[in-house]
Amino acid sequence: MPSTSPYEGRILEITNATVYRGDTCVFDGLSFVLDEDRHTAILGPNGAGKSTILKLLAGEVHPVPKEDSTVRLFGEDRWNVWEVRKRLGIVSHDLQHQYMEQVSGLKVVLSGYYASIGTYGHQDFTYAQIVRAHTVMDDLGIGFLTDRRYADMSAGEQRRCLLARALVHGPSVLVLDEPTGGLDLTATFHYLDLMRTYMRKRRTILLVTHHIHEIPPEIKRVVLLKKGKILRDGEKGAVLTEAHLSELFDCPVALAEAHGWYQALPGNSGSQL
């Protein structure tokens, strides 16, 4: 039988975890929690370990077994990956590039019911599930992509299809990995607006990124991750400072803020070449 602890609104709890990817130790003693209704951004440069946290959530990697180390999802330290994926909607950078090119937009969305990449003959979809897939696509403004091949979509259209795939089974938590990477300005603003809409619908957002401009005003908690270590974890205004970001990215960073949005600028812009 699965061992459990009370859920009490805690989505993810990582305690003293050591995690390897191949022969590389990504985390040594990592502790991190994600609570329901507390939107959180994990910010860090490439190689910080952000994608490994996503793979822990998806059950694709596991920590080294130790007595004082635990990973709990929704209060459980042993779980059925497929059941957990029904409660999580994950849109990852890797998924966008690995997705099957010949699959139609509708089948991209339907594949969310099985957490598969594409659909297969043995998978059955009810009439209600198909209607739900069309409804989610219409809500995201991508009903016109129903029959379009994934390979023929723009990057922004692919991203919205994958968001619909993550939403189709009604998850309570959305995990977004660099959601606007590769998008033009219009598509970026549209996607960020969609993210804010779903936060207002009481879906908990975990945003994993190295782009400060992707962090919307509704996200109040920011975690700075560097080389597998948490440098800072707390309220956004206290964490997003020029000193902290300069330490995180190993370069001088200036910070601009407007209407709850932040943007990083070169901290040495006045220097001469």
C-alpha cells in the first residue's frame, strides 16, 4: 500500500534530495516545497537544475534512496505516475521539440488524457473527452488548428496546443517551462495573458524560467536556483534585486519594474567598448 501523509494543500515537498542525471549529481541535499494557491517562479541560468525539478514532478527521475530524504506529491511519497499526471498539467520546453510532427492539433490536445506524445490506436476517447478538447482549443483561440499538423504550426501555435493538452483533463496545477521562449512579442504577450487568466481561475502555477520578463504580477514567490542550490527563496520584491540577480547570473544586472512586471538590463551599460 502507498504510504501517505496529510495533503493539507501541499503539492510538492522535496526534503534533502540527492538527484543524479546519468553520472552527474544535479542536486545534493535539495529541499523545496510548493503549496496550493501560492504561485511560484523558479528562476535560474541554464544548468541550474530547473529541468531536473520538472522531471522529478513528472516521475522521470528519482532521488537517491536515503532515510532522511523524501519527495512527496500531493502528500504521497509513493504514487501512481499516471494518477499524478491527471492533477498536473506540464508544458515543457523539451516536449515542444520532441512532439510528433505529423499529429493534428486535436490529437495533440487529446494526448493529454494519456500523457502521451501523440495518440495511438489502443487509446480510446469518449464523446465527452472529444467535446472537452474542442472546448479548450476554442477557449485558447486555437480552434482553427484542429486539423493542422503540428509541424506546420508556428512556435506560438504549438505552445498553445501544448497548453490545451495540459489543460484538457482539468488539472489543479500548471507547470510551465520557459513558456515564451522563441515567441515574438505579440505571441509572448498573448501567452502571458493566458497564464494570468488561469491563475485567476485558481490554478496553481509553477513557472520555471531564466527569463525575468515571464514572471507575471500574480506570482509573489520567487526561488533563485544556481548549480543545484537555492540561493534565495521568498517574496518577489525581496528576492528580485540587482544584487541577487547579478550573483545568480554572474554578471552585472540592472532591474526595471513597471506595473508589477520586471525586466533585466545590462548593469554595465555605461561602460565603453
